Amino acid sequence: MRVVAKIGTSSLTDHLGVIDAAIIDTVCDQLAVLRAAGHEVILVSSGAVSAGVAALGLPARPTDVITLQAISAAGQSRLMGHYNRSLGRHSLVAAQVLLVPHDFVDRRQYLHVRQTLGRLLDLGCVPIINENDALASDEIRYGDNDRIAALVAHNVNANVLVLLTDTPGLYTADPRTDPTARLVEVVAADDPLLSVAATASGSNRGSGGMASKLSAARMASWSGVRAVIAQADQPNVLIDAANGVGVGTTFLASSRKLPARKLWIGFATNVEGALVIDDGARRALLERGTSLLPAGIVEVLGEFGEGDVVDVRDSAGITVARGIALCDADVLRSVRGKRTTDLPAYVAHEAIHRDDLLVLV
């Protein structure tokens, strides 16, 4: 079995952002048990920025991107030092791999990541993956490690993705404010996409939250990978989750397996605007899998550029798809509703090509 686990900053650090060595030891002990049982393990670990804040003695986590990127470099080495020490107690070798979402969009990079991770596993290493915060452009602001973990699970054909967090799993409501909230134990593969509401981060040390974990679990499910969201400090949680013992919230794997590029478009990018389409375009997208043409667009919302990701909404305001726009917002406003034969020569015939569009319903 191949297991990808992810642990977040709020689970790795104390309230001051200092790395908790005991938690790392607990996680690494469980990784060692899985390895001894013959399983391959990959860990996606947040914590570099928070560790950098503590290492530099800053009074609070900065908010500007440049400073965040700079201090992540100081924190990443300290984070890996903990993993090297802890895995070394089991005669295991940690191997640092730093990624950004683009590594899963570019086909050559995607295959290179697969080859590298596969070779590290062949060599008996435990890959420790983090986002390349120090050199990333704008990804650092969105806490993409949950999504990166799901993309890694897709990339290496993992059997299970375990998202370790500071809550027991996904609830029907926020248990901090709603006493009737109950834990969702199983989410079926055919449940409506993103049908369960989730809030943003509950900690100021991390940048993710339940919303990003929900997206990551859905990504894994649509990759044919079982996913589990569970509490990091629960005894043997990683071992139990990998072995299918009932812990946290389990997302069953879907038979629908999407390519990594479409997963990235659907879940791991910023949505810059929206295109409202008519009923005919909706049927074409959902029933025939066509590209979206300017003729089917009735309204263009927001300001976005060529190559940005936009939502596609029907007349009822429901997001039915998401894709990469081939024209900017101003151009699409000028050609919306026009047939292909009436388009200027400089305008692409498709507003969104079907290869860059993910249907969400």
C-alpha cells in the first residue's frame, strides 16, 4: 500500500509557533510502523513559515508575501532537522522535496515529480514534501499544502491520503458554535461536489483550514484515492486511517479519475471571475462535453486576464464548471452572445477549451 499523509502547521506547533518535537516523533513513529509493515509512505508537512517566525523571534506572523517567503527559508531547514532526527531513530532517511502547484500543471514537471518520488521510495527514503514557499509566487498566500498533498496522491497513485489536522474530522456544522454539530464519518463518492459547508482556518498559525481539506479530500476521491480527515493527536491515527479503521471522516474513492491538470483547475487555483451561460451552453457542457463558446455567454463577471481560472455559472447562479479563459474579461464582454462566424479574427473561437474545463456537477 502507498500512503500519503499531510500534517498542518496548527498540529505541529504550539501557540507561539514553535515546532513541537513530541508531535513530530509521534508522526514519525507511525510512519515507521507503516514502513515496517511493508507500506510506502510520503509525508507532506507544513510548518516552515511558522517555524521561521519562532526562529527569528518575531512577535507575530507577518502578513506581506515577501517577508513570509523569506522567513520560510529559515524555518524549512529547522523543520527538516526535526524530521531527520526523528526518522533517524528508526534508521529511516528523510528526503526533502519542495513543490509548487505548477509542478502538477506542466506535463513534463508532473512526470519528473513522479519519477523522483518513485525513485526515493525505491531507495527506502521517506519523502518529506512542502510547498516551495521561499520561491513560490502567489501560492504561499493560499495554504495549498492540502491540495498539494492530494495532487501528490494522484501523482504517485496512492491508495490512501490522510489529512491530519487539529479537529476530529468534518462536522455538519462548526462544533465550536453549534452544539448540535455531529461528525460526518463517511462521505460517499457520489455525494454532490462540495455539498458540505466548511469554514476557513481556525488557527492563526496555519494558512489552510477545513475548507482546503474538504477540497483536497474531494480531489483525492476524484483521483480514485480514499481520503481521511482526522485529528493529528489521536493515538495511532495515521496507522488506523491507512488500515481502514474508522477514524475521522472518510471520503470514499470515486470511479471517476481525472487528470492532474483538471484537478488543479477545479480545486487548487484562484478563481478570478465568472461567466454566466444560457441553457443551451449548459446542456452542451454537461451532456456533450464541448468547449464553451462565446455564443453561449450571457454575462461576464469580474476582471480577469487570458489564462486565468473562472467559474461557469448557469442562469440560476449555480457553478456548473470551472476552466481557464482563453480571452480576458473585456474581450469576452465584447463578443458574448456572438456566433463563431461573427467573431473578430483576433478572438479565440472558444472562451474555454474543453481540455481546460472541469464540469463540477
